[in-house]
Amino acid sequence: MPFEIGIVGCGVAGQAAASFLADAGHRVTVLERFEQPHPVGAGLLLQPTGLAVLRALGLERDALSAGARIDGLLGENQWGIRVIDLAYCDLHPAAFGLGIRRSDLFDLLRRRLLAAGARLVPGVEIVDVEREGARAVALDRKAGRHGPFDLLVVADGTHSALRQRVFPRARAPLYPWGCICATVPDPLASGAVRLLRQRFADTTTMMGILPVAPDAVTMFWSLRTRDLGPERPLDLEAVRQEALALWPEAASTIERAVSGGEFSRATYRHVALPRSSEGPVVFVGDAAHGTSPQLGQGANLGLLDAHALARSLAEAGDLAQAMELFSRRRGASNRFYRSASHLLTPFFQSDSVPLAILRDLLLRQACQTPIVRPMLTGVLAGLRRGWLSAESLDTDGQYPL
């Protein structure tokens, strides 16, 4: 039987879940706090896992046209010494990632959501959940009630307003470091070899450049979370000088980004829930397992959650069984990437010089070791299901859902 389903949040995970669930015949209502839903952030990297979900939604071709193929990851320290060097072709000759503007991905998912027949209700900030028998009612800030729903999907992001209401003992501490990012035109972005490139000095300074369109890149710059509050002005001249000193070869990108001044701010949490669902309420995406950005998996994990949720509802005999099936499908991978990102973060964003030395030595050696290198690329590609287990790409170099 079709369910009455409410989805809180109109981000990547929420929109993808709405499309899959509406396609399956469920009555879907998306509750979004902004009057005009919009993406937050500049650009992101879709892995083979995320691309597989877009393929299932019929969006892969449009995403490939809008974005930029990424062949690997190259990270160098302040002396230009290559520390990280990973290539998707180590997994399969046809494998690749995709850099894409958040706005382009958002637009694709929103059009798909509406085409699927999901109902979008903007300007509704959900702050609490109330049980009504076996169903859930979403309560907004203006004392409005939405529902009841057979299933309420919480996809309101890293800084979820509902996480603590449903799971009072949930942990979601802020990371002490975040970043600013801006997308700028780059006429050289269409080179034959497309890489996510990073440059870092010790563990206190880090910059990244990600191609996100045929003629544009996103620049990321690491900053302490205390400097990223909305009331704090950004010292872009200081960013400019430090970035030019760290990466003089990227001067044109740095100058365009600083002169444009349109930087988004991002802060991150290490989110740990006791379980993914509580009765008729289930958490997906960053609301359920937010991480630092070090492994670049946030959007990909959210897309996989959306696909797994719809599949679990289709295969289960009832809602409780569906939630159990969803937890089994997504639990191991989400736990691995949450833990791995948390362990890796201090090696790139902290005040520890010894960790920077250890990072440069160990990662450089690991990327040059034939057995270890493809394992690290598998982590980057989103293929790990645990510390000792991983999935593989199919014979076409695609991730099999």
C-alpha cells in the first residue's frame, strides 16, 4: 500500500528520496524552511556511488553535461611535494568522479522531484516531531502541524533541528575547522587531465581547487569555525595573501575568487545517532551521519540513503521491517565513512605539526605502494563498507546499486 510520507529538508538526500518514493506511488510531501529553496555551498565531488544513484533517477546524462569529469586526487604540501596521488583508473579504466556546482545538482534534483509528483511546501521550518499513534506529525516554528505521516524522513542536514528532539542522547559536536568556498570562471578548466587538487601547509592551512563545470572551478579555503559565524566579516585580503604564498601557481583562481567576494561558509559536525530510525521517523544524509569534508562523501552517502530507503520500503512487508532493512543496507558504509573522516581530519585540520609530518610520510608512501594505492582509491570512490570489506565496480566501471 502507498504510504503518506513527509520529508523534512530539500537538500540532496531529501530531494532524491522524494523522487524515488513518489515514483514508487507513495504520497510525498517535502517540507522546506526556505521560501525559495536553494543550495548551500559552491561545488562538490560526486563519486561513482553518487553517479549510480543519479543514473537510477535518469539524471546522469544531464549531470555529466553540467559538471566536469574528475580523474583523480592530487595533494601537495607547502613545498610542492606530492603527498596524495590517487586515480580512479586504478579501480577501472572507465571509472571517474564528477565535480559539479551545488546549484546545478540542486536544480536537476528539484525538477525531478516535481516531475515525480511530490508536493513541495516551502517556508515551513520544522522544529519538533510528535507521535500520533503509529504515525508522526511534524510541528513547525509557527505552531503549525503537518501530517500525520506514516513515515517522516528527516533530511534537514548537518545542523538538524530534529536530531536532538528524536534522539536526546545523539552526539553532533562541531568540528573546530570549516571552510569558505567560491566558484569562479576558469578558461583552463577543460584540460585533458582533470583532478581535484589540494595544497596544504602543516595542518593549519589547506586549499583545494575542484573543476565543477567545463569552464569553472570551486576554490576551497580552510578556516577555523570560530571565524565562520555569520556575524564575522571575512578577511579576504588575508586569505588572498596566504593563498598566494601557499600556492602561487593558482594565482589566477585565487584572484578571481577574492575579487568576486562571493564565498559560502561551511561548518561541519561529527554526527552519531544510536540508530537510523525511531518508530515512524528515519534520518538520512548529513542529519544522520554528518562528517568532516576530508573524504568528500556527504552528498554521495545521502544519495545512497535515498535509494536504499525506497528500495527497502518496496521490499519489506511493513514499515518496521523496512526500517530494519534500510539500517542493514546503509549502516556499515555510513559508520565507516563517519569514523574514517573523523580519524583523518586532525591530519589536515588541527594545530599538530607532528601529525602533518606523519601525514606527509605515510600517505606519500601509501600512494606509491601498488597494493595499498587501489585500496585508498576505493575509499575515495565510496566503495568501502567497513574497515575490512569493500564493494567493487562492475565490468563497465560503474557502481552497481
